[in-house]
Amino acid sequence: MPFKSLASLKKVAKLDAEIVAIAALETAKIVAAITTEPVKLAVQPYAGAGGKVTNVSLDSARDVALVTKQVAVVKSGDDLWALLDIQHRVRIEQIGRDIRSLHACPAGEPALAVGWDGNGAA
């Protein structure tokens, strides 16, 4: 059945910054967007209601991966940070250094980080 018209877009979050990366977690039906200058993490359900925007005390952000609905991994410069309890009160822990790239899996759980030396870690 073809669409005759599309409903107008609805604003679901206000970030006031440039979005640099988006990651989906299909098992939990949520999406996360990370901004830079200032660094903010927006976690939004697919349905569009009840999202959360959190300020993150990092200097910059380049990529994001959702591991579970409570844990996101963020690449900032060459460092890798875990954002824990993202649905409530975010805690930050450094989990890697000298990281060239971060790759997310939409099914969740594994995220691949590739270092400047060519080695990978999940």
C-alpha cells in the first residue's frame, strides 16, 4: 500500500550541538546520538517518547556504540570511555587508549575498537 502523505516530523530531543555519531540498539529499540562542543548523549526510544539528554564531561566525541540499554561506549580523541547507567545517572570510566576507530553492532553486546597498532578489542 503506497503512502499518500507522510505525517509531519516531530521534535523528540533538543541537543543544541552538532551530532557527530548515532548508534542503534535494535534489541532494546533505542537509538543514541552523541554531540560535541558540548558533549551530550541523547538516548531515545524508537517510539519517540521518553528520551533523555545527558551532559557528558568529555572534551570531545567522535563515535558512539550502544552495548546494552544501560551502557554506551564513546570515542573521544584517541581514548575510549564507557558511559554506565545511561538511562539514569551517567558514570564515566576510561576503558581504552590509542584507539583509531570504534565500530558498533546494532544487535548490541559486542563493540569493536581498533587501535593505532592494528590490534582490535571487543
